[in-house]
Amino acid sequence: MANPAMMFGDPTTAIGGNIVGHASTFRMYFRRGKQGSRVAKLIDSPNLPDNECVFFVGEAGVKDE
């Protein structure tokens, strides 16, 4: 969710506010990619490094191509 009042840094905040943002163990950021793809980025995890993957959502479901 975007925060237009923030002037510097990343203006995105957790949906649900600070309670959901601090209560969750894993935080993921989803965005649209090129050519109809979607990108899932792992931002916060206690034991996994930050990483991202590209996938497609279609009529047949989720595809990793």
C-alpha cells in the first residue's frame, strides 16, 4: 500500500497497518512484471535471504516459466 505523505525512502507500508506488519513472520512484496508476469519478492524472513521470483497467473492457474 502506498503512503503519499512519506517524502524519502520506500513509501510502501504493510496492508493492515503496524499490527499486521509486526505480527507477521514473513513479508512479501508483489508487483507486476514485464509481458504479463508477476514478481514476488521476499523482503523480511527470519532464516531466508531476500530474493524474488517471476511467475504468471492465467486461466490454468499459477505457472512458473
